[in-house]
Amino acid sequence: MKIIENKIFPEERALYGVDEVELLNCRFEGEEDGESALKEARNVSLKDCYMDLRYPLWHDENVALERVEMTAKCRAALWYSHRIVVKDSKLHGIKALRECSDIELLNTSVISPEFGWRSHRILGKNISVESEYGFFESSHISIANLQYKGKYSFQYVHDLVIEDSVLDTKDAFWHTKNAIIRNSVVKGEYLAWYAEDITFENCTISGTQPLCYCKNLKLINCKMENCDLSFEYSDVDADIVGEVLSVKNPKSGKIVADNYGKIILTEDSKIKCEAQILKRGN
């Protein structure tokens, strides 16, 4: 593998199409304001590099980033690329990852609106993400120790596992299918509307009007804090520790909790609602 060390690359397509290259302590910046520095590259490793230019890694194969900083100017950094490992790095440009596959994100900070769109087979561990519409229409995602902040996360995602994480979000998991969220804190509003085959296990859920219009929704040993108008028109099997602020018109299944602030069953419901709503011990 060719080693390139301590170089500055300011120009457009500076390393276009390279193969078997290791870049050490290099910088992609300069007055030329070039773009697409490593487009169509193969088998590329970057360590201790700084990237301040647009579109650096498009249509690439086998990319490894370690201790790489991508600034806010490094927009749309990884698109249409496959077999990517990002470790101990900063992805801080808008739309940092899109239409990629076979991705590992390890000990990495992401500040990137519209991050992770239409990407598949994502493995993440010890990552922080600030994003709107994070992971939109992506699939086969497994993440542990995620700190997520931003609106509209994990919409239209399928085959998802999240563990030991804190999600501070809104409209999360809309239309999501085949998902498990374990041992996590989920804060937000309008959680998981229209989701199918979604399970929350050992989670704390907070926010208004969660878990409506769901199919095959499961809550296992979960807490619900400040959750009003929950489960409207959902097929639900829920085991809840503590009180639910209010439950409204659950379609089918069974809800068990220690207490309920209100149970709302309206005569003007558009769907026949026959779910059991039970107090634990009764």
C-alpha cells in the first residue's frame, strides 16, 4: 500500500481513482476550494487527517477513517460508497452519509443534518448523533450506546436494533418496521406512529401522544412518563411499570400498568377498539 504523509490537497479531484493508498496526517483544504478529492477510490485508509472540502468520498470501496475530522464545510462526505469503517472521528458536515452500505461507526461524533439516508447494514457503537431526519429510509441497523439529539429520527427504517441509548427526538420511528429498542431512554413527541412489529424492552418513554396507529406493538417492562393520549388505534401488547398519564382508544391487544391517569374510550372512534386495559394485580 502506498503511503502519503503530511501533504495538503486543495485542488479538485486531487486523488481521483487511487487504489491501495494510506493517508497519514494529511489535510484537504485550501484557497482552490476543490471538491471530490477521493472520488472513485478503492482500498483507502485515512488516519489523523483533516477534511474541509466538499464531496471527498463518493463512489468508493473499502474506506477506513481513523481520527479524521470532517468540518461543517466538508458536506456530503460519504455518498454511494461501500465497506466503510469510521473510528474515533468527527463527521460534522451536512448530509455526511447517504446511499452507502456495510458501514461501521465506532466512537464517533456526528453533527450532520440529514445524516445516514438510504443506507444499509450499519453497525454503530459509542456514537453521538445530532441530526434532523437521521437514518431516513435506511435498513439493517444495529447501534449500541447511541446519544441522539434531533427531530424525525429513524423514519421508514426497517430491521433496526438500538440498545443502551438515549434518544432525544421527535416523531421518531414513524413507519418503522421490525425494530427492537432495548434498555434505552426515548424522549419525544408522537413516537412511532404507523410503526409495525416494533418492540420497546426495559425502556423509559416520555412525551405526548406516543405509539399510535401501530401494528404488533410490544412494550416489555417499560416506564411511560408524561405520556398522554397513548396507543390510539394501535394493536398493542404492553407491560408498563408505573402509571400511564392517559390511554385513548387502543384498537386491540392488552395493556397492563400499575395505574392510569385517564382511560379515554370515545363514542366517535372511527375504529372498533377492543383492547383490554388492565391494572396490575386486578
